[in-house]
Amino acid sequence: MKKYINLILILVTALNCKAQDNLKDFYYPFSNKTETKVYKYVDKNDSTKVEYWKVIAITETSELKTVSYDSDFNIYNTFDEVISENGAELVAYSDFEVNEKGERKEIEAEVIDKDVYKWNGDKVYTYSVKYVNKYGRFDFKKKRTEFGLETISVNGKEFQAIKFRDEYIVLALDHDVEQRFYQDTYYVKDIGMIKYKRKIPIQHELIELELAEILTEKEFEKLKASR
């Protein structure tokens, strides 16, 4: 009987390890060298809303750096992670705002909670930051819950995706105001994030940001120069 119990435990452990490895495969991929890919996302309901996420994978240091641009190629956020054996951990976070002179200013945040994406079996986890901008002091928190596999359609193609429900909480400490909203986020194997659906209470429209294409850094710089 003891042998059967041990066998079951071994099988369960093996299945858990396989599930963890599979979940890791759905995050932004690493190659054998430092590589930069630019993910172009377009709102399904408004094609004028475009975002470019430059994702830099640095294998030597297990770092993942993301620089986000709006449709006019202005940087609005940087997001630095370290890939550990358990998942992706946030190490640096910055937003950008325009000052009175029209100059773009970086607002560096303090990282409080660091769990961005996990493949160690945890289903619920959080990252959070604190920062101060021209409007005052803010606490920003993102709580992520894994929902499992789901078949989705993006630009006429079907994908098997890992679905997450992301809950955002933004506290404006100097104004005693709290805003909450939800987002459904989808990751596809060997690609990374392929889509999110977001509804903010003060806005009426549903934002459905979908991956349109993946550019090389050279293609992205050429596109920027043409604008």
C-alpha cells in the first residue's frame, strides 16, 4: 500500500512540475541571447488606439525590460522584471508625465509587492507600487487570479490561451479617492500577452487591446522615423 501511495505522490509531483513548465512557456519568451521584440497592440474597437511594447530579454542576467509607447511613440511606462525559478518579479517601475515646459518627466515608483506572473502553482498573487506625481501621492496595486486555459480568437485566428482576471486598485492618498477596475488578460505559448479586455467605470467603452504584429527593433525604429 505504501508503494502505491509513494507512486501517486511521484506522479502528482511530476504533473505539477509539468504544469509549472507549461505555464512558464506562455510568458514572454527568452532565447539564447539578448533579444528585443516590439509588440504592436491595437484596440479592436478603435484602430486609432495603438500601443507598442518594446520587450528586451536579457538572458545573461535573467532580466525582462519592457518600454511602452503610445500611438505617437511617446514613452509612457517602463517595467523591469527578473525571471526567477518561481516566476517573473517586478524590480523597477516608472511612469512618465509632461511638465509645464512640455518635457517628458520620469516618475520612479517604489516597488512594494513584486509578483507579476507565477508558474510555481500559485493561483492568486499581487504586485504593487507607490509613487508621487504632480497630482500627489498614489498607491497602485494589481491582483492577478489565474483562470486556466481558454480558446480565444484574435484577428481571425484561434489560440489556446491562459486567462487571468486582473483587479486594479489605485488610491489617490492626498484626495482620499479610490478607483477599481478589472481586466481579463490572455497569454499564448511562445508569444506572451496576446490580448486584454478592460472596462474602467468612468469610461463607457470597452478596451480590447489585441496583438497585431511583432516587430524587430530595426523595424520599430524605422516606423518611428517615418512619423
